[in-house]
Amino acid sequence: MSRLLLEGISRVFEKEGGQSTQALDNVSLDIKAKEFVCFIGPSGCGKTTLLRAIAGLDTPDSGKITLDNEHITVPDPRRGMVFQEYSLFPWRTVMHNITFGLEMQGMGKKEVIEIADKYLKLVGLEQFKNSYPYELSGGMRQRVAIARALANEPKVLLMDEPFGALDAQTRNILQQELLQIWEKKGVTILFVTHSVDEAVYLADRIVVMSARPGKIKEVINVDLLRPRDRTSHEVNTLRERLLNMLAEARDQ
């Protein structure tokens, strides 16, 4: 079973004039295979920096990140990333956006198309495979981005506020669809969000981070059965608790 381990992760960004900003300070976390973990915290607390380090897109100044005991230092298809911006290639069709990573791995054309077709079906976009990103709605573009990441069969899917730019109705629909995909694929998901409601609806565990420099303030187990009722007493109680924790984090 895949295990992602963060050990004492710290990151300092140097500025012009010799000034520096510490984004992360001694972050440690043990993430089990197939977990859905959400990260919340004040703006600028290092959530995105942490995700980028796990993706291999940024290097911590101290500490270590391992997946299955293998030290993470560079990007790898086993760790897919979905950004808030759709980050699709505008000159490639939906199909060819999804096949891009597979082509880079040197797979044969027939196998690439078969895999892409499978993930197009998974996100419900089969009839749009020959469309270009500009022809799609925001929600559809984000479905393409998710399919592209999943096509590489990652063990870990990293999602940086992927639904933050969407309207509330589309966001709720994509949350439900993401949970269905997660249950089908059994992938570990690390999900950064500013929405407490989103974290409560999605997560097995919620990691609450402090204001910069980002530290783990608390890790909360969400012991609520799915599908979750967004208006239930249990959900409202947890939401209130998290909102109070975030207010305390901002005031520190």
C-alpha cells in the first residue's frame, strides 16, 4: 500500500535585498494510501508550496518527502497535479490534452487513445473529445484537467483549489463527481481549498494550517458517512469548529 510521508518540511523564499519569507516550518504528516486529505488555512500559509514540494516542482530547504520510501526530488507521473487554472493546451483538442502525458512517456498511439477514451468516459466528456478548450465551460475544462492527470495512473493526485474559480452549483457537482472518481480509482488525493464547506464535504482528514510560516495546527478526522448532508447537525458543528480554528490562526 502506498504511503506518503512528510518529515520536517521547511521552506524559505529569498527576496531581493537579502530579505526572506518562511513559507513552511517543520511540517510532518503521514498519509495513508487512498486517503482523501484536505488542507485549509489562512492565505499565504504555504498550502500551495507544500503541494508543489510533494509534486517535485519545488524543493524544501529542510526535511524529506517520500512516497513508498522513495525520496521525492523531481516531478513524476505517479504524482499528478491539477491546478486552479485549467492549464490546458489551447491548441490541442480535449483528446490530445489528455494524451499529452502518455505521449511523453513514449507509449504507442493505440494504447494512448484507449487510455484517453477510458478517462474521457470517466469524466463524462466522450462527445467533446474533438473540441478545443475555448469551446468548453469552466467545469468541463476542469474535468479535462482531472482526466489528464488520472490518465497517467498516479498513486497520488494533488489538487490546488481546483474548483475555486467555478460557480457554486458547478462546484458542488464536481465535488460529487470527484468523490465518485476517487472511490472508483482508489487514488490518494491531497486537496487544497479555502472553503471549509468543501473540506468537510470531501475529506477523510482535514489538515488545519497556521498563518505564515505554515505549520500544522491540527489534523481532524472527519468521521461522517458519505454521501454527506451539507445541512446536517454534524456537518454544521464541524464547520463551526473549523471556522473558529481559522479565525484563531489568522489572529496569531
